[in-house]
Amino acid sequence: SVPVPPVPLARLFAMAGRYLVERLHQRLADRGWPDIPPATGYVLLAARTGPTTGGEIAQLMRTSKQAASKLLEAMERRGFVERGAAGADGADGRMKSVVLTDQGRELLTAVEDIYVELESDWAALMGRDTLELIRTSLTGALIDAYGGALPAIGPS
């Protein structure tokens, strides 16, 4: 047999991320949440702790304000977010605040529950201690790399 050189971590993380997101969407569909675009998750996470704005979503998504507005319109039609009349800080009447609806929170809860299940599957393969060591080590490395806090997550 030919020895396989170590795979760079960046590739392994990309493969793992893709695998987990694909399984997430399969399980979401099985639970009655079909056709959830990946971009939806980034917005749900951004609005999880409080109101955000379309401009902040555009920045997070690395896209134009117009593209972010279209995404938010689609999410609003599906009942995941509501957009208010004033900015999140009330300073600019043109900036609409974006908040999660109850349905948006339900979807976010379903996502988090599924990730717990998927991690449990991996813990069965590699051991819970190994999985937690990976999580703790990676979290520490990322906090250090980003100057003391984990960054918001958006598309690559």
C-alpha cells in the first residue's frame, strides 16, 4: 500500500464542514424544513442575540446591500424574520432592524438540535473525549487568532 501524506487541516475542515452542512439540510428536510438555503443560517445566527440591520447582513455575507435585502425579503416571506421601521439603533430611519420571528427561532433550535445529533454521531466514532479535545483546542486557537473572541460566521 502507498502511504498517504497527511491532509492539510484546511482541507479536512472544509470537508468536515461540507459533510455536516449537507447532513444538516437532509435532517432539516426530514423534519419539515425543506429548501432552507445555507445563507438563511448565517442570518439566523446574526439575529439570534438581538436586532441587526440589512447593512450588517450585507457585510457579514460579503455581498451588496441589494443582495442582502433580497435574501431578507425571502426570509421574511417564509416567516423567519421581521423587518422593523427604524434602524437597530434608531439613528437612521432608512435602516430597518431585522429580528427573528418565533418561526425563525424554531428553525434555529432545530439546527442546533441537529448539530448536537451529528456531533454525537462523530463522538461515537472517535470518542467523546477526542471530540471535546478537538473542540476546546480549535476554539482556543481561533480565539487567539481573532484577538480574543470568535468572529461572526458568514460564507467563505
